[in-house]
Amino acid sequence: MLLTVNTTYQPATDLGFLLHKNPARAHTFEVFGGIAHVFYPEASETRCTVALLLEIDAIDLVRRRGPGGRAPAAGGVDQYVADGRR
């Protein structure tokens, strides 16, 4: 999944301060169910774009325990796949 946010409010690089991420470098960290990457494809005083790329591991989502130590609901991976049947 890719999410981008743009701003032209000046100075546009203040977007990095709001997100607590330095626009000069990429950031990678683990999140529940995958890996998140935060980077800035464009960072100037007049325009700034931040991108969040999520690498979701569907198998890991099913196998790991959820928040609060609860086991995931029974049903396997089909609970995470929407194929239009229901």
C-alpha cells in the first residue's frame, strides 16, 4: 500500500517536523503485520511530498497475536482476503 501526502504551505519542509521524520533520509521500521517505509520523493521550500509504503505480510498477520496478546480469530487467511463472496 502506498500513501502520499503533499503540501505547498511554505516552508513546505515543515511537514517533516510534523511527522517527526527527517526529509533528508528514508526511514524503515517494523509495524504489526509488516514493514513501513517513510521517505520524501520531493522536499523543497515550496513543495514537499511524504510517502508511506507498507509491505504487508498477510501470513504474518494470521499467525501473530493481535494487540493485547489476543490470538487472531479462527478462519485462516480468508478473513483478510476480500474476493466479493459473502
